[in-house]
Amino acid sequence: MAKASQSATVQSSALRRPAEAGRAFSARGVELVALPPAHRISLRAPAGSVAELSKALGLTLPQKPKTSASKGTRTALWLGPDEWLVFDDGAKDPLNDCAGVAALHSAVGISHRNIAASVTGPGAARTVNAGCPQDLSLALFPVGGCSRTILGKAEIVLLRTGDEAFRVECWRSFSDYVLTFLTEGARDAAV
Amino acid sequence: MLLIRCPYCEEDRPELEFRNAGEAHIARSANMAAISDDEFEKFFFIRTNPKGVIFERWRHVHGCGRFFNGARDTVTDRFLTVYKAGEPKPDLSTLASSAPAAYANRPPDQLNAKKTAAKRTATKKKGEA
Ligand SMILES: [Zn+2]
């Protein structure tokens, strides 16, 4: 018993500190906030496995380019013809849900590979456009639209969560660069 | 910035999302060890590098990640068409001519020029003096 409490003390001394935790910036018309950790998987599967995986994940995996599907705290983003990013801001890890699926697929846990930031406000699109060359008008990039793209020199996954709201996912090794870039973008967008 | 159409994303996307992957439709020998040095040289090193339409592989590396093929005019950078990997080489005669775009990329004083470049320069100098 004493041993167990000792090891618990040791564990708590190694706190997980997510990259960019607590980072935020606000300018006139733009709010930039590093989002809390989330469960994430990189999912790859042929068309024949999509139905079974959708059932296990509890949402219909989108099959049209640049579209996403959401249910509760979980969102699946179409990244390519056989590739999805699934993240869950809640307690349930989508990786566990895929574990029981017999149909051919590859689900890789990447919860700690990515960090996410939200960019909101009337200047949100201009902030992202500071380094992302895609057309972010609502006609071409509607709410729920998503795409892997670039921001400056770093690859990001962009999801439009509202008319004036984006979620930016990036690799954690690029996170300082991406958040700094977005901060500068927000500064410019506010002018 | 060039806009390149990705046949998988079904959309024109900025060129920064793409990476060129060399000439397309280069047939790889099924038995590499059996081919002669000359044949290997042709396969491995020799490319057409045309002034005009070239068939190329492209990868939508910062997008869907897929390789696809495209026909591009190397003079104007205009894409005549893009098609999915594995699809047959399209017949160029069925595609629109790239000539107008080629002209559009020239400075206005050279459009539909009847004289040679040397003569044009000479005329210009006279006019200026
Ligand atoms: Zn694509």
C-alpha cells in the first residue's frame, strides 16, 4: 500500500504539459486560443470499410472532398479519398471504437502529434489567410468545410466551425511557428 | 500564384499545396535486371523536356496527398487537363489549344508581332530617339 502511494507521488511529479497550453491572443475582431488536448486518430480505409467504421465511430465518415461530419464532441474530417482525421474533444477515444472493427483499416492514435487552436471573430478568415492561400469565402469554404493545406511553411488542417470560426490543427513540432504566425495574422487582420 | 486543379479534391487549389513529381507515363521495365545499359539510361535519365505540352506527375502533398497526372504547357504554365493516376494519357487533339494563353503571357507590344524580335527592338529605339 505504502509502495503504491509512493509511485503515485512519483507519477504526479511528471505532469503532462501540452504544447502551447494556455496560449491566447486577442486583437480587435479576432480571438486566437490554443485548444485543450483532444483525442485524435489518423484513419485510412478503403471504400468498402467505410460503413463498418462509421458504425463503430458513431458518425458517418464523409466521402466528399472538403467535407466533415460531426456528432456530439466527435468530428471526422475528409483529408483524402481514403484518409480521415477524427478528433474527439470529449472523453471517448475514437481509437478504442475502431479497435473492434474487422474491416480493413488503419487507425493510428495521433492525439499528441497535433495541437489545435481556434480562430474566431469577424477577422478570423483574414487571420488564417495571412499564411493560407485557400479561398476562405463562405461560398467556397462553407461551415463544416475542411482541408489539409498550408499556413506559411507549415502544414495545417483547417476546419470551419462557424461563419467566423476556424479550428486549426497542426503538428505539435510546428505549433510554436503556427501560433506565432496566426498571432501576427490576427494583428494584421485587426488593423 | 498558379491554381492547379486536383482531380481528387475536384477543385482548383493554390500551387503551394502541390509538388511536381517529374514526367508522367515513364514505363518501368517489369524485369529491370534484363534490360541493357542503353535501355536503362533511356528509362532512368532521358526525359523529353519539351517546349510546349508536357505530361507530368503532380502530388497534392499538402492536400489530399494523392499523385495525379496533368498536361501543362511549359511556355505558359497553363494546365490543359488533369487526370487521376492510372487513367490513360488523354488525347491532346480533343483539348483546347494552348495558343491563346501563350500569346497572353507576352508583353502587349509583342502580341501578334509580324516582325522579328531584332527588328522590333530597332524600331523601338528609333521611336524613342
Ligand atoms: Zn487533392
